[in-house]
Amino acid sequence: MSKSTYKVPIGPIHPSLEEPMTFNFEISGEKIKSIDLAPGDNHRGIEFMGRNRNIIQIIYLAERICGICSASHPFAFCRAVENAAGISVPPRAEYIRVIIAELERIHSHILWAGVAAHELGFDSVLYLSWKVREEVMDILEILTGNRVNYGMFMIGGVRRDISKEQIPRIEKTIEYYKEAYQKLEDVFLQDPSIAIRTKNVGVLTYEEALNLASVGPTARASGVKKDVRQDQPYSAYADMDIKAITPDMFSGKVNGDVYDRIIVRVLEVKQSVEIIEYCLNHLPDGEILSEKKIAKLLGILKKAEGEGVGRHEAPRGEVIHYVKLGEGESPEVWKARAPTYNNLMSWVPMLQNQEVADIPIVVASIDPCIGCMDRATLVDANTYQKQVLTREELRKLSIEKTRRMMQ
């Protein structure tokens, strides 16, 4: 740090942060000269807890990795187990999964839009956004019984069907968002005040997005056409021609700034409405579970051996779950990677040379979920200093722990 700069720590608790996260900024005047990220305040040990539960119980644990993405994680987890155990999902269940996932995308993006407006100081837009969001929360409650943590996903399908009586109510929601979309576009993409505060702010270039392995709207806003639904279609997405949304579809160009990240999310609300409408119009008949009896399903999973990866394009980007099944009801390994883990380092180029006043909206622009992605920080018990382990040291500790667990 030079004599002309000073340090400004923000977090882990701060009014502009929704979750604990520490940022250490080096500031010159009102400009950010360098940034150091310090996560590690919110580790919950969910993967460890999962290895002490059976596969069915883990679904509900995965659902609670993130309240906003409470369909995304069980979706990816169920796909991972199904791939490992060779379980097929009935076509009707695949369509219902996508309907729930896209309803969640609508609610997540509109929630984010409200938070972004709040960070900019436009609380009237926050209230408008969350009022518009209520409709999708209501339909999720009608279909699943809950506004969040829906309890819909099961290994080999879904737990609840969509009845003929419920379809007109979903169609009403679709019409509501077709009408509300124009209002969202006008408020967020046509308002000169929002444009002034977000254009050329928090820029992430195409090359930086690729090099930092960014995902979801964060990557697509920089022109990276990356979307699991497009690149490796699954479930009902495989029956549709999904295209990754990029800002040039609206503005004709890509800047990779906060404004472009707003464009991507607003356009994805419209895309999700179209996907849900397609699923309703092409919803197959048939079963919703490959095996209805939980005890029998557990028996099948207990005998299954193998590895599986489940991927899903969550609202924030690609979420991945990995499982390794062996003898017993619990998986030998369960690993979840949330999209924020990928997008975290994109903050560094975004915040470089930005104004201090723009920190809240730039941080919010990747739609971070710290609880989803946080990992433990290793601290020396004597010095209380952070430790960095080499690959060999980590391997040695892992072997020692495995041997202790096997005794």
C-alpha cells in the first residue's frame, strides 16, 4: 500500500451485504485500486451432514443449501444419483421438474431485480419488483404447498403431480407475466437513472469471463453463450431449442457491465415464461415416479454402486452435484458446487478502478449466495493465522481422515 492510498474493509456484516463476506479494498480518493476477497464466514458443513444420512434424506438437505435455489440443488442432486444408479425418470416428471425450475428462475430474477434497485437507492422499484414477484410465489405454493423449499424432487421423478385443475391457474400466471414483462423492461431497461448508475460500471470482459470460468447471467452478460440447457440439454429442455440469452439480443452490443447483467435477467424472465408455456402445452401423460415405494427405492439405492454427476442451469448459473455410491444407505462422497463459487473472482476485475459508491451494485450484480458456496477457512490454532495447504499436505490429511473413518 502506497502513501497515497488507504485500506477500507467492508464486511463480514454490512448493510449492503445480504450475507457474511469480507472485502478488503485499497482506495485512492474515491477509486478502488485493489481488492482482496476473504470468504469463509458462513461454512455450514452440509456435505459432511449428508454423508451421515440416506440418499432420500439428502434431497431435503440439498434443498436447504439455498432458499432461493431450493429447486436447483435437489434437481442437480437427483440427476447425479439417477446417473450413478442407472434410474430413469418418466417423461411427465421431467416436464414437471422443468416447470418448477423455471418458476423458480422467475422468482429469483425478480427478487434480484428488487435487491439491485435497493442497492441503487430506488426503493420504490424494489417494492414494485417484489409485488410482481408475489404471483410466482403464490403459484409455487399452490403447486407444492410451500413458497420456498418445495419438496417436489425425488430420485426417479417428482413427489407431486400437476392436476388438470391446476393448469388453468398456471396459465393465469403465464398471462400475468406476459403483461408484467413490459413493465419490468420499462422500469429497468428504459429508465435513464438506472442506465446512468449501471452502464460502464463493473465491467467484466468476454476474455475475463472465460478465464475466470464465470457462469450464468454473469458470463452471458459478457457475451459468453454458456447455458447447460443449451449446451447439454436435459429433462424437458432436450425437447426445446433453448438459446443462451446475451445482452446484444436487446441492445445490439455487449459491454459486460451491470446494465448488461440486468438485461440478461429481465430477458430470461420472458424466456422462462415461454418455457413453462411449452411444457404445459406438451405435458405428457403417465407416471411421475419410476418407483413409488420409498422403502423399495432405498433398497435399490443401497445396492447401487457408481459415480454420477448432475448439472442444472440454476438462476445464478450452472450448479453441479457429484455423488459416489457404495454399499450402505449413505453416499461415500457428496459434493455440491454452487455457481457463486465460480463467479466470486469476477468481482476483482469488476471492482477495479470503480467508485466506492458503486461497490454495492457491483457486488450485487453477480447475484451472490455466500451460504451456497462458502468453504471452511483453515486457521492455525496457536497463531490464529490462515493456513494454505499444498496438494501433498491436503492429500496426506485426507488419507489420515479416511483411515480414521474406516476403523
